[in-house]
Amino acid sequence: MTPSSIACRGCGQPGLLPVLSLGETPLANSLLSERDLAAVEPRFTLDLALCTSCSLVQITKSVPPEAMFRSYLYFSSFSDGMLRNAESIVTRLVRERGLGASSLVIEVASNDGYLLQFYKRAGVPVLGIEPAANIAKVAREQKGIDTLCEFFGAEVAERLRTEGKCADVIHGNNVLAHVPDLNGFVRGLATALKDDGIVVIEVPYVKDFVDHCEFDTIYHEHLCYFSLTALDGVFGRNGLSIFDAERIPIHGGSIRIFAGKAGLRERSAAATALLAEEASWGVREFAFYESFSARVRQLRERLRELLARLKKRSKTIAAYGAAAKVATLLNYVGLPAGTLDYVVDRSTHKQGLFMPGVKLPILAPEALLEKQPDYVVILAWNFAEEIMAQQAEYRRRGGKFIVPVPEPRVV
């Protein structure tokens, strides 16, 4: 194990320790059209490392954000689970913060307005900031959400403050992992926040990531994998303090933090306890992460073996989910051609395209009833319960599901 000379994205210290290498993979959300199939896809190194100085887990290679986010195919509103999670926190904050017509809520990486629509319905003014032009257009035209099509950062935040658009609440769901300049981004949050305002951030939680072997959430869009300890350091360096935190189940296990201007609020017992818990399991120690690589390789072999046995019995196998994590999983596992027949996905924006690297066609979920494959691998395993509920008729007809993470199993 040789420490890297690459500086940590959070604290700037060199000496990152390598945790896992997934080789070279295509960009996970770069779905292919039929005319792209003959072209050579660009591939990029995908290696995971740990900073023992601040506990931030991160990939070592950065791909320019413009290459990944200016045109994007992930629409949050296609997930019932995402919508329920959004409505729940909005209802809670409107009540707890007394938000109304004189308030302002900003969401960075606001996607198609999936969250801000609930504030709008409650009569609270909103502003979305979304860099993907195609998604920002949907938010404006279909949901009536005022949306800036920009990458959020310190410069945008200064402009908002100059225009008098400081927020009572700033949301950032599943965006912090995508940010190349963590410190500048968090400084921007502090700048765009009213003095008594709060920032609410949700990110996948590194403890669940490791415990549940969620290696497929590693892709070039996800630069960082957070503990509360790492978040506390980044926010503390940039004018904000985390005063509360809670673990939530979405995306296979996430953490939701609440932060405000430094020094204004006492830290909750829950956040204090979670920091102590992280210290006890070794959040900064390489030993905690050391077995992750071996467990990932073991999962890959078990999934290959399970699917090979089914193919020997002439079983037909499809897959559900054309999410970014699916691209990582399929390209790393390296299934023989013909193992999977196709992928289905609920998003109409993905149907008719092909998965990067493996070039499997993406069909509508109705194909499962039309073709009735023997098995469906739920590659979007973080929404497995939701998907199986949606596909109750497929199951009633005798279809079976395979959930690959954290251990391949037939349901």
C-alpha cells in the first residue's frame, strides 16, 4: 500500500491511502444512442482512497463537470421513494421553521423540481439551481419552478446575496458528492444563507457504503463518500457548523445534516453521539476500510456464479434499472455477452438508449410482462422494494427477482 501524493479534496493533505480499484470505466450516465454503438467510448480510471487526516473517502480522478452534468438523464421525479422523502422533509421544515410567503427556499442541484414543488404548493417562494439545461427546462415548464441553469458555487452565491436572494433554507440532496471544490461550494452555502437560516444536506453515508458493500455507488460523478466527521471538518472550515444529524434509509443508507452560521446553535445530542460512534468504529483508520476491496471481489464472483448457473439451465434474465450505479456494477462484474438480455427503466428519457460499456438496450418496464423473463436482476437495488411492488403482476406470473447487493440473493 503506497500513499498517494494527491491532495485530499476536503482538507488538502497529501497521502491518500488506496482502498479499491475498479479499473477504467465509461462515464456512468453517458447512455448510448444506436449510432454510438460502433464508437469507442472514453474510459477513465476509477480508484477509491481514504484521507486519514480528515476521514474523507474519495476517488482520485476528476472528470470535468461539464462532461457529466450539462445534459443529464436522471430525473428524480421518476422515483416514488425520492418524492416521499422530499415531501416528508418539506412538510417538517415548513412546520418547524414557520415558513411562508415571506420566506425563500433554495435547492442546489434541484433537478426537475421534485422537492421544491412541495414548498411551492405550501405557498413558500422557491429558487432552484440546476446545471443540466434539459432538466432545468422541465422544472420551469412542467412544474413552474424558477430555476437558474448554473453550477452552484461561491460566485453564484455572491450574486444571489447581492440581489437580496438569501435563503431561509438551502437544500442540497445528493449533490455534495458531485462537487470538485468542496470548500468553495460550502462557502457558497454560507454566503447564500440568511443569518438565522439553515442548510439541509443529504448524502449517502460511508458507514452504510462499507457495511453493505455498496461499491456500485462509486462512479466518476461521485467524487466523495462522507462520514459526519468529514462533513463536520468541511463545514467548520467554511463558516458553517453542523448542529444536528440523522441517518435515513434512502439510497441504501444516507445521512441528513442540518447546519447554520457558525456559533449560533448548540450541537444536538444526536450529532454528538454520531461523531463519537464514528470515532469508535475507526472512521479515520485504514483498518475499517481494508476488507472492503476483498468483499467487493467476492460479491462479483458470487454474482457471476449465480447468473452462470441460471444460464446453464437456459433461464432468461433481464435487469431493472439504468441508473449510474448499474453502469459501474455491470462494467466491473464483466458478465459474458448474452447473460442479460436487456435492461428496463421507468424513465422515458432513458428508454431506447443503451447502457455504457456493456451496450444493453434499455426498454420500458412493460417489457417484463410482454417477454416474461425467468429472472430480473434488480440492479437499482436501493429501490428494490419499490420496484418489486410496481412489478407485482410479473411476480404473480412466476417471475423471480435477484438483488445483487450486499449479497446476491434470489427473492
